[in-house]
Amino acid sequence: MQTTSETIEVLNDLIQINNDRIAGYEKAIRETKSEDDDLKVLFATMIAESHRIRIALSTEVQALGANIEQGTTATGRIYRAWMDIKSAFGSNGRHALLASCESIEDSTQKAYRSALNHDLPSFIRDLLLQQQEALLTSHNEVKALRTYA
């Protein structure tokens, strides 16, 4: 079984990933055209979902006596910079925006798969599996919308 410090590191990594997700969807809301109000509602729902997940992860980090990660990942910052460049060149239609959001969801799923490869306490593993399942539902919703955009 992992040491407490390794478990904290895994949890804090997922906190950062959810911070990335929040920042990414906040940017997506700003990029959404007025005729796509349905996407603004969806993105706001996903932001709220990541806030709830972040609170649950933070509670576990605090219970382990550690500091909670506040920032985002380097790849998340790079991804948002890429979105800025992409939107500056006019590729910001509904399909392109949803494709960018699907990338956020793909990265989130990859992070959870990586976290679950660690030998975690069973209650932490159960929490992460529940979160991954909820996030997969969001991923599939974005993917379906992108497919038909």
C-alpha cells in the first residue's frame, strides 16, 4: 500500500486536474456564442461538478494532514494558451469549442486512470472510481454534442 505522502500527491494531482477543468470550462463559457446558451448551461454544470469533486478530494487531503493544492497543472496552462491562439485565428465555432472541451474531458479521464493505477487505500479508490464515473458521463455528453455539432 502507498505511503500517506504518495496518497496525498495523487489526491493533489487530481485537485489540480479539476482546477484545470474549472478554468477550461470558464474559458469555454467566455468563448461560447450567444446562440449557444445550451452550452453555457452545460459548462456551468461541469464547473459545479468539478467544484464538488475538488471539495471531496480536499477533505481527504486535509484529513491526511497536508496542504491542499491550489493551482493548475502546467499542461492545463499550456492547453488554455493553445485555446487562446486557436480562438484568435477564428476557429471558435460550436464544433471546435466542443472538440476543445472533449480534450479537457480526455485529459481528466487519463488523470483518473493514472491515479487508479496507484495502490491506494480502498476508501480513496472507491471515491476516485465514483468521481471517474461521474466525469465519464460528462465526457460522453460533450462527445455526443461534438459529434452532432
